Amino acid sequence: MVKVRLFARLKDLAGRPEIDLTLSRPMPLKGLWSLLQSEIPELMEWVGQKKVLVAVNREMATEETVIRDGDEVGLMPPFSGGSPVKAGHRSIAKKAPVNIKTGDSTGNRWTRIQTEDFSLDEELRRLKAVSSRIGGVVVFVGTARDFSKGRPVTRLSYDHYAGLAEKTLAEIRRRALKKFPIIEVCMIHRNGEIPIGGNIVLVLTAAEHRAEAFRACRWCIDELKAIVPIWKKETTPQGEIWVEERP
């Protein structure tokens, strides 16, 4: 049995979050589409337009990835803050996390997906306690606004691929620490319903000097928006709308 997990708009298309499929033998991922044709015929249009990203056992996959009995396949539309779809499955897969274990204690200390609000004061205090060499901390807080793309918004909610989203956040932190001369990074993103004006995402970068902290902070939030499997739904006068491209 293969468990196919669906997210955001794909979950709405199927009318359910999961589909169980029986495989008679291992097959490349591209062979899975024919099995799903009868289950979600609307999905094939998305597949043809390369609007579906795929993870197998919470690692980004290609059409040649082999699916076996017992595997978990995640089917995902473009992420809510990501680049337009034409930027492509391949570009996102190339950046996807590798060899990051879910539950890594260091990553969970500094990178989290959570339902509850975060405390800026508490996270800043923890970060500054890391080293007395910290000379500057750059803070980015994303909040829920009441207007988007020319229409009012009354409510926001977020869906995420549990496990893969946390792994990707941890990988972004690891890459940031390697790429920039900084001391530490903290990234938190909330899940579920968020009221207008509420906090959504927090990025803190600490360095000896402000320039490095500013560069790292911007890079981290851009990466988070581009490759972390999180989807935003806006409630508007026209109904509920999944946001799948960067504004």
C-alpha cells in the first residue's frame, strides 16, 4: 500500500487529504499518474502543466524516483510564497533538503512550525544568550494583513507538510550558517488559522556586524518563502483562495 498525501488546493480537488493505492510492483513515479487518473481526474491537468511538486518519503522526487510498497508520496501545489510555477519543479527540488533528520534537536531549537503565537522578546533573549560576540540582530516579523491583490482579506489559514516543512527550515538554517559569517539563526512559522494583525513568521539573524546579519536575514526569508512546503489560504468576499505565487 502506498499512501498519497495531498495538500492545499489538491486536497480540495480530491475532497480528502489522503489516498491509499495498491502497487503490484515497484514503479517510477511517472507510473503513479495513471493510477491516480481515476481517483482525481482533475489532477492530470495540473500534472501536465507541471503544477505538482512531489516528495517521496519526505524527500523531493523526480519522475524517475521509484515508488515501492509502504512509501509515502506527497503531492503539493506551488508553495504560498514561492516563485511562479514556471520557475519549476526542478529548481525547487534542487534546493530541497537532504539528509536532515526530523527531530534534530539543534534544528528544533532554532527552527519550528507551530500553531501558537511566538514571543519576539523570548526568542531574542535566547538568541542573544548564544554568544557575547553578537553585535547585531536583524529581526523580520511577517504579519497577517487585511488586504491582498486588490481584495480585502478577513482571515488567513496555513497548511503545511508536517515533517518535510520542518526539515526544510532546518536545512535553510544550516545553509545560512555556512553561507554567511553569522553566529546564529532562528526561524519560526505558524500553522493553522491566524487572525488579521497576528504574527505569521519570525526570522532572527545574529552576527558580529549588522551588514552580515541583514544579508542573512533577507536570504533566509526569501528561501523560506520559496522552498518550504507551506500554503496560505485567504478568506475574501469572493470566497476562500489558496495563494500559490509570491505577491
